Amino acid sequence: MDPCMATKTISLELDAYEKLRRAKKEGESFSAVVRRTYFGPGDARGASILDALEGLVVKSADREALEGWEARGVPGRTISPSPWSKEDDA
């Protein structure tokens, strides 16, 4: 720690302290744990969540490609037969 850096003493409830202590790596200070922690966006309203999810929506070009594969009858996903199925025992 820089000797010129100011410090602040805080109080934590035991459960919060234990959570912080478990996140602490060997040789790491509590300040370092807090600095590397991501607390998420401060704006957690429905509108902001919808805005964030908008980027995850399937784009029309992707949808057209998917529809093209489905029209050709290309299977999307296959499941390998189980080596333990009873059908193999016969």
C-alpha cells in the first residue's frame, strides 16, 4: 500500500466478512479483493435489463440461416445411442 494513500475503516456483518474472506486469495489484501470484484450495473430496472438482453436476440440473418437448414431437413442435434441400453442386450 502506498504510504500516502488514505484508508477508511468499515464495519461488516459477519456473513459479509466471511464472503469477502472466502474470495480472498493467498497474499491478497481485502482492498485487492474489492478492486477485482464486479458488482454489476447500478441500473437494474426492467428497461435496462431488456436493453442488455436485446443484444442476445437471434438476428434475422441467423434466423433465415436456421430456417434454411430446417427446410433442407438437416438435423440440428443427434443423440448417440447409450452403451447401456437394454436393446443392445438382446
